[in-house]
Amino acid sequence: MAQQARSPRRLEIRQQKVTLILQAAEKVFAEAGFGGATMQLIADLADLPKANLHYYFATKEDLYRRVVQNIFEIWLHAAEVMDNALGPVEGIGAYIDAKMEISRAHPDGSKLWAYEVMHGAPVIQDYLETTLRDWTTGRAALIQRWIDQGKMRPVNPEHLLYMLWATTQHYADFGHQVETLNGGKPLSDRQWREAKEQVKTTILRGIGAI
């Protein structure tokens, strides 16, 4: 009974340590890339012994793939708002909201993804060829259905998706530039709301949805 009583606590401690490691790894990988990052740097930032990292993640590549997978799964979850939407106003509008909130909450994850892809995706090419390709095909078909229903003007669905990704992730990948042009300060809550409304209005008008 005592063993069973301690089990949930051990699981909680394990999850807390994994979360600390992933948060630290996201930052270190985003700043140094896969090649420049070390398990020691990540351990130091997480304030954990290096041995703890190897207990949960056997290699640097295992940890890197987990961090990349995390941001990818967050993005995939954000796209679910499109699936049952009545049309592009609701679906694409909500997707823009969700993606920009992710850029605000997970800037390092977005930068890491950009760094990896810009270097030819040496570690996550399999994600691009499988999960991302399948996701893109499914969302492109959804956009094409809205076009066929006359809810938006004809556009290339894939290029529209690329535009959505580039615009929403700009606020993470080029966050320093955004802050510099904002007087050296992060965008306030009000400015984030304004940015989301501006992006939504511009894109939805551009595709003839509003």
C-alpha cells in the first residue's frame, strides 16, 4: 500500500523534471542549434545534474527530437480549430489566433523549428515527409472545400498555409526585431490583440472571406 501511495508522487516528480529539462533544452537548442548545444549546458540551465538528463534522455538527439516534437504537436493541436469550422472566417481566424499565441508563449520552440528546417532538417526530415505532409494535405483539402463552396476566392491552399505560418511565426522567429521596433519592449497585451486582429483582417480580406 505504501508503495502504491508513493507512486503518484514519483510520477509527479518525474514529470516536473522532464518539464524542466524540455524547457531548458528548448532555449539552448534555439540559441545554439543542435551542433552547438551540449547536454551539460542544458543541465546547467535546468539546474539539474547532467546524469538526470541522460536518465530521461539517453542522447542529445533523443532530447532534441522530443523538443521539436513538442512544438510540432502544439502546432498540430492549434490547427484542430479549423476542422469543424463553418468556413474560413471561423477556421482560419481561430487558427491565426492560436498560432500567434503559440509564438508568444513558445518563441524558442518556433526558432528551433526554423533553425532546423533552414539547415535542411537533418534530424527531423522524417517529420516533414510524414506527419507534416499528411497534415498539410488534409488542411489544403479543407481550404479547397471552402473555395468550392464559394466561401473564399480561389487561391492555392498550400501557399496560403505557407503565408499563415510565415506571418504568425514571424512574431517568434524575429521577436528581437519586433521588440526593437517597439522601443526595445515586448509587445503588451493590447498590442498582441491588435496584431492578431490586423493579421486576421488582412488575410481574410485578401482571400475574400470578409
